[in-house]
Amino acid sequence: MIVTHEYRIYPSLDQTEVMDTWLELLRRHWNYALGERLDYLSRTRESINRCSLVSEPIGEIPSRVDYYSQQAAIKETKRLFPEYKGIYTETQQGNLRRLDKAWKKWMVPDATGKRGGKPRFKKVGKLRSFIFPRVNCSKAGAHVIGNKLKLSKIGEMRINLHRPFPDGFTPKTCTIIKKADGWYASIVLKDASVPEILPLDEVKTAVGIDVGLKELAVTSDGEMFPIQQFYRMGQKRLARAQRKLSRKQKRSKNYLKQLNKVQRLHQKVQRQRKEQHYKVAHQLVKQYDFIAVENLNIRGLAKTRLSKSILDAGWGQLLTIVEAVAVKRGSHFVKVRPHGTSQDCSGCGTKVPKDLSVRLHQCPHCGLEMDRDENAAINIRERALSEVGLILPACGGLDNSQPVKQETSSWDGIQLSLNEALGIAHSA
Ligand SMILES: [Zn+2]
């Protein structure tokens, strides 16, 4: 299992200067490496409408450009541009690896046929982080010792370990990030052991979760998690700050000041949202052994519930966090196909078509009436339960285990009387 913890770090002025220089040099290197790749692409490929039917002079065929050729060229870069000697080599490699990842995402479609966007040239200040791929091993570039973070070629600085590394986890990589309010170290921690999942036959409580527009989430038991007010207020404040920014002279001192304000507000809204998502996740995992959600990655969803895509990122994060917390605690987490969850009646299964504006599910067939999101959440739960072949009473009640126990006890009874009968037979 992998978790990421982010800690604030406190570099000195000199160290800040070094780190800013690194970011700028790595940005230029990124742009150079990206240019090299695009150049190779345009020289080895020709669009079909430009191609002569008779013959095509292709000139010299350039040697292949990929991660390995670019990594091998780092040495040459350091020779030609001595300022790059100041950068820890693994960090520079990490930068290229990141480009390689973005490149492949763009070139090669994934299992669902999706491709990432074209990697971009980065403008000044747009590269905000660099990585130390190894931490705390003998040849690592980053070491966390006590409350100090020691970075190769940068030096030692204080790190605020506001929460300790969890037991059994070891740090794997350390990414240094520049944010609006200072510097952070994002440390990826890995635990080799696999958490034990609760056996399916011990699942007592199951829940389905529908993420919505009006509420953040609604459970199949009718519990609602509203989108918090301060979050909405934060967004308003953010919009105001952004309007103010648009009126400033670009790149002027006041512009940069206002930009920092906007970035800080962004950060705040993001943090508040994340915090709420964690709260919801912990509450759900505490209450339920089995959590079912919609698989929002399915593309067709955008067509059926258009407005959902607007807030997609927010839902995506909530569901990712719920999954992470559930896995960590050994709860079951199941994603189901979202098709029709809001339209079907959870009582009788009939399709009851309705617009997004219709908040109430009213079934003309069986007369069921409930909140539309709750209805959807119940469908999600039932779909997930049937997927794993688990049968719980429809209300997801508290005493699910009882009928099972009764069954075993009655079985015991039969067994007992059988033994008795046999015993009698034996003694007889
Ligand atoms: Zn019905």
C-alpha cells in the first residue's frame, strides 16, 4: 500500500535561491527535451496530405529519441552548461522521466481508448516541483533524520513532521514542491504488507453512495453530506480575487501580488474540500463494512448526466479518498456501472425516467417515493451486492447476522439431534 504525506519545509534564503534555480534549469531542460521529441516526431512522420505520390526525400533519418537517449545526454548537458552540474543527477533524470510519462500518455491510448493531452512547453514559473527518487537509503539524495530534511547539493533544513510516518511504512520518494505559501516535501510512503480484507461472510453493513450536485453525497440509508457552506463562500471569494487579477497590468508588481492571493485562496479551497472528503470517508468506513460507489470513469456518464462532469474532479477525489480509507481499514470497496442508477426504481426495478431537476423519485408502478439521490444510492448498493454475490436484508439493517446465526444454530440442532439419535442407536 502507498500513501503520500505532505510536510512543510523551511529552507534558508540561500537554499530557496538554489531551489528556485533548479526549478528554472529543469524547466528549460524539460522544454529542450520536449522540443527534441517533437522534432524527432515531425521528422519521422509525415501527414498523408503532404506526401508526394512519386517520391519523398526524407533526408537524414535522425537517431531515435526516447527516455534512454535523453538520459544518456544528461552528461553532455552538464558539460556544455556547467550550471547543470549543481543539480543532483537523479533529480534531473526524474524530470525526464516525468516528461516520458506525459509523452507516453499522449502517444499511447490506455485500456479505455483515452489519450492524455499533448505535453506542453512550460512558461517561466510553471515548473513547480522536482523529485528525489530515493529516500533514506545509503545512496539516496534525500534523508529524513529527526525533524531535519537533508537534500543532496541543497543542504539541511527543518521539516515539520506534523504527523509521523505510519508504522511499517518506509519513505520511497521525496518531491519538493513550491507553493503559493512556501515550500513542501511530498513523501511517498510504502508498506509492503497487504491489509487484510474483512471476509465477505462477515460483512454486516453495506452502503451505496451517490455523489450529486445538490449534496456532496447521499447514502442508501438516506444520510446526506451537504457541500459545506464555507466551501461555497471560498469559491465566491476566489472568483472575486480572480476578477481583480484580470484588471491588473500583467506581470506588474501588483499583478504578482494579486496572483499570489488567488493561488493562496485556491490552496485554501482545495484543502478545505480535501479535509471534508476525508471526514466523510472516515465516517462511512466507521459505519459500514461494505461501500459501493458509481464507477465515474465510464465515459458514457457524461452523456447521461451532463452536469456531473462539471464537478468531476471533486467527485473523483472524494471517491478516491473513500477507497483509500476503506482499503486501509480492510473494508470492501466496490465500483459499479453507473448506467441507470438514478432512473431505475429501487423498489421494483422499473425504469422511471426523470430530468436532473426532478428531485423526487416517484414510482407509478409500486408507489415508492423517496429522494432521487437516495434511490440511486440504493440501486448502487444492490448492484454491488449482487455483483459480489452477497445477500443482506434490503434495509441494510443492524441485525443482518441474526438470520444466518439462526440458520447455523438450527443446523446445529439438527446435527445434535442426529448425533443423539446415533448415540442412542450406538448405545442401544
Ligand atoms: Zn417501483
